[in-house]
Amino acid sequence: MQNIVKYKLKKPKLEQILPEGLVVNREWLYKQGYERYSIDYFLRSKRLQQIDRGLYRRPGPPLKWQHLIYSFQIMGKKLHVGGKSALDIQGFAHYLKQNIKQEKITLYGEDKIPTRFSNKFIIYKEKCFKTIPKEALTVLPFGHWDWELKISTVELALLEIIREIKNESDFIVVDRYFESVTVLNPNRINKLLKICSHIKTKRLFMWFAKRHHHPWFNNLKIDKINLGKGKREIIKGGILDKTYQITIPREMAKDVSYFF
């Protein structure tokens, strides 16, 4: 009778599956075939270090926010870099003369992150869309491995920062971004405006777009956008824009002739 030899498949080495900088949880390690005792051994031998409850990384260079975002994304968290941070990353930061390294990174999504890292990020729930179209997100290669970080396209990022407008200072910041976005993808912005469920956001977008009147403004399919009915107060004590029925800062109304 022929002898049958059973071979036990070897697990990949930790260094092969876990690049320096990546943060993972036990669930992720379990999926790679590692048992609890193996993980505990890695911790005792310092091949892994615990950086928070249930989160581990290989010893290596200092953690950057990009490491954390990519790690959250591969662990299944529905988060992406959006709003102001997405615009700054894509080259618009110099218009505001601010340094993105000194600010919290703005994330959008439904999931939470460990409390330990809350000083690095601001998380907003995505309130404008039931589902974000795939084409509204892009990727940013990062690091030696060219990890693909999910970030908002310029079109989506503009809607995200508009959604968070609360005061005149926010108006000024958004206005400066609009001044700089001379090129947008008309098909993408038309689709986003059509499916956006937040009336104030859409009206504000149209107001800023008309105010700066970049070439892409002429490609907006205004008749396909539901702008709702009735007035919307955004700035208390502001001036009512008769076209979009929203109140805007008095100082910003001075150089727009169509208000009166």
C-alpha cells in the first residue's frame, strides 16, 4: 500500500503579509491564517507591537495619518478622506495659505475610529447621499507600496465642505476654494447634484458656481437639479439671494449684482 504523506501548508511570514506602517486588528490576522497563540508570540518577541486595544503593527517608522487611513480601509471601515483635506491634498491648499500637516484630516463615512487617534481626524457622516457613486471617489498612492487611499474627487469634496457651512467664516473658506476650481468634470458634478438629497447644499453649490462663473458652470444641467421650494436661512441676518432663496453674508452680496 502506497504511503500517503500529508504536507502542512506553511503560513506566509509575518513580514511578507504585513508591511511596515500598516495597522491591523486580530480579525485581519486571523484571516491570514494566524491563531491566537501565534499573535501572542509575535507580541512577546516584539515582532508585533500593540498600539491600541486590539490594534497592532510591526515596529518601524513613525505612524503617519496615511498609514492609519489605509489601515482602516483594508480592515473594512467605510471611511474616505474628504472635504477640505481632499481638496488640499489635490493641490488647493496654497490658495488658503494653510499647512495641512497642522490640521486634523477630515474623514467622511459611517464608521468610527479608535479614540486614541481622534486628535488626528474629524469624522463627518455622509449626509448628502444614500450611496456615493464609485466615480465620485479617487485614490491617492502613498508610500513605498503605493497604497491606494480612497479620497473624494474635487466635485464630491466641494459638496462635502458646503454641507458643513455654519457661519460667515465657512462661507469665506468655501468661496476661496471655488475661486480656484477652474476645471471640474461636468458629468460627475451633474450626477452628484442630481442625486444629492440635501437642498441647502445644492442651492449653495449653485450660488458659489454662479458667483465665480467658471467655464464648467455653463455645462450644469440646472433643469435636472431638484432645488426644492421655499426659503432657506443659512446665515442669520444675511441677505436673501432671490435666485436660490438662501441667506448669504452681507459682505459677500456687495459684489453680486443679481441680488436686487
